Amino acid sequence: MQQWLSENYLVSYLLILAFTIYIFNTVFRANNQRLPILKEILVYIVMAIGSFVLMILQVDKLPIIQCMGIAVLMMLMLRGRQLYDKMKSKQSGGNAASEAEEAK
């Protein structure tokens, strides 16, 4: 797989760019707040340039895509756990309130 990704530059670049955008929006964007349009464009241009640098490292046989894929997978697992905890708290929220009133 590493060899194939090293030979296909466009696929490698697009994967790295997609992972970078996802990681930025998930980790570094505070509460889904949007920047002014020019700053937003500048951020994505800098990400595109940085992704090009990471693509060069990927072609040079470093496992950049694999590492970013694991990071994205861990973020998705965390998001799933947060959704599961929220669902469980909604289900037990009604029971906990009634139990607290009975304890008084």
C-alpha cells in the first residue's frame, strides 16, 4: 500500500488534504465558529501548501497517510463514545431525576 501511495501523487495529496481539513475542523475550530472569508481562504491555502509538503514526505516513504488515518479513526471513535454517553445520559436522565426526588 505504501508503494502504491508513493506512486500515485494525486491520490496521496487528496487524502492528505482531506485528513488535514478534517483534523483542523474537528480539533482546532472552536465551536464551529467561522472566520471572516479572507482568513478562511488563507487558512485553506496554508493547509494546501502544508499538505503538499506532507505529500512529498509520503512519496519519500514516510507513512504520513497511515498515521493521519489512525488519528482520524481515533477521533471518530471519540465522537462515537461521546454520542453514546449522551444517549445513555438522556435515557438515565429521567430515572436519575425521579430517584433524586425519591431520596429527598
